[in-house]
Amino acid sequence: MPTLVVNQGALGDVLMSLPALRLLRKARGEFTLAASPVQGLFLRQAGEVSSVIPSNASAFSELYTGSIPPLLKYFDDIWWFTRRRGLVPDIYLRPNNKLTSNVVFTVDEGPQGTDCSHFQFNQVKKQLEMEEEKIEDYLYPMSYSRGLEARNLFDLAVHPGSGSPKKTWPLENFLEIVKKLTEKRGLDRILFILGPAEEHLCDRIQEFVKGYGGRILYMQGQELPMVADTLGNTKFFLGNDSGISHLAAWCGASSLLLFGPTQTKLWKPAVPNVRTLKSPAVCSPCGDAYRHCKDVHCMKDISTGQVLSSLLSFMKDSGQ
């Protein structure tokens, strides 16, 4: 029974699905993941899936015309991860079609707001009739992770970006935290991680690190396996609600994540090595309403004092 799993989400979304994907792999054996080329190839290299096909291939476009292309007719066990049922091609939802799809909703839109990983995992185990399975058995780190005693590359990695500028803490605040950690706490192995979305921050960060004689470095535009391997060799991580933050958590770094408009209870990584700091703004969190907000101040309302105190407490509790 060839199995196809479709997950067209961004990096953070796909990583929220990881426990459910691991459960599917246990039940079905090897399966093919249809995802964006970047996420799909990364998960294959990490050993999480056995084969991938790009979800932007023409075969998927043809599904929405009402026919199943030859490539996809090979699969007779289909799992479609989606936020809304309307995004699943109608041909896979017709009751008289022998190639119906198992639909897994990625976000709990109900009043309880179960976090995305638990929400998806619970749906999959119910559809598989594997109710005895517990998500805790599927929260082990990705293959890039090293034990704490072997994390010798960096003491702290910082990712100051996010998929939306409205979810980012001001860059100058990140720089202030790093300055205090180096000058007052003696940390001397700190890395800034910058992706394509943070290109506009590069000049400021380059200027900042020049004054530290190699104690602070930055990496820019590296592919996901390189970023993951670096995070797997880093003790602590500081970032916003972003895909790289999810990656840091799954690579075993002790991660402090800053949340403003988005809901912590939905989007916090399910792994135990994560702490969050929520904005004190009265309007936070506002969910998807932030996309239309013209006065986003919730991230600015998180003080550097709060972040520094939380980070130092995290380090102390971890024996650092």
C-alpha cells in the first residue's frame, strides 16, 4: 500500500507535524512526502522520510481540475495535512472515489486551542486506530542533535527574524542582550543566524560583530542541513516565533522563544527543551488578526530586562 503524505506548510508548520509523521511511519513503514522542495529534501536528509516529491509539481495542479495524474495514481493511501478542508482537492473527498484522502487538520480552530503537534498527532492515531500511542514517545530530537556535553560549537545562537516582521523583536534589543552576555557574563561563542528574510539586517549585524574579535559570528543564507547541524552543536537559542526557532528546538538546543501576536498554546514547539516569553501587551495574542494590525507593538513591549532574566534563569537551571 504505497503511502503519500502531503504537507505544503512552511518549515515551522512541517516541524509541528513531525510527531504525527513519525507515527505514520511507524504504522505504514516508508512513505513519500509531498512538500516544498526545501523542506522535503531536508527531512529526507535528516532521515525522517524515505522519499519526497515537490508539492508544487504540475501533477498537484492537475488534481484541482478533477482528475488524478498518473504519478499520483501510484499511491492508494493518502494523508493530506491542511489547515482547511477546502484546500484538499475535491476529487480526494468524493465518497464514491476509491482514492479518498485522510485529512489531518493542522491547527485547532476550536476554543481549547490544543497545540498543533498534539492536535495533529491525536487525529492521526485515531484514524490509524492506535489510541494507545503517546506523543511523548515521538518527541525525540532530530538526528542533528548532540548531547549537552558535546555541544561545543556555540554557547548561544540568535535568530532575529521571522516569516513576518510583525512577529519580530527589534534587532537592537537582540544586540543589547548579546552585548550584556559578552561583557557582563563572559559568553564568547555567540552566533547570529540570518536567512533570506533577514538580508536587510546583515549590514547592522556585520557592523556589530566587528567589535568582538571573533567572539561573535554570523552565518547568512546557509542551507537547512548546515543550519540544523550548527544548532545541534549549540547549547542555547534565542529567537522569535519562526521556522528556525522550531528547528533549533527539534535539534535539541535549549530555546527561549518570544511570542507577541501569535498564540503560544498553538505554536510553541512540543519538545521539552523550550521556554517561551509572552508579550505583556493587553491585545496579545490576537491570532491571525495581526496580519491586518496597523499598530503592532506587542513585540516591542517585551523588555530586554525580561528576556535577559529569562535567558539567564534558563542557563542556570541547565547548569550553565
